[in-house]
Amino acid sequence: MLTIVYFAWVREAIGQDEEQVERPGPNATVADLVESLAARGGGYAEALGDPARLRAAIDQRFVSLDTPIGDAREVALFPPVTGG
């Protein structure tokens, strides 16, 4: 299983902080995961339908969406981080 953690407005749209999902195929990227989650519709489509609005981390390390998930334990999805 793979833990998906949601932050900020992504969490609000989906309606939960995290969930467990079946691990995607061995060559799946974060973008592939986002696409499959967005296909669920509803809040998932709202939050994840435009991947350009997202940032990701695998096992608490920032990554690009084209990064393979591999044997990661956790993928976090969140809006771009701003300073201030």
C-alpha cells in the first residue's frame, strides 16, 4: 500500500488528510498517480485535475511530477509553497 497525504486546499477539496491506495505499477510516476486519483471525480477532480497547480514530495523529499514513485512509502500532494 502507498500512503497519499494531502495539504491545504487539496486536502479541503478531497475532504481528507490522507489515504491508503494500492501501489501503482513499477514505472508509475507521481503524474500517473495524480491522473488516476483525479479520474475518481468530485473533489479529486477539482483538486487534482490541473497538475500544473500541484507540487509533490516522495517520502518527504520534494520531487517533480514526472518522478517515478518506485518503492516509496508516502506521496504528498500540495499547492506551490510560497514564502513570506
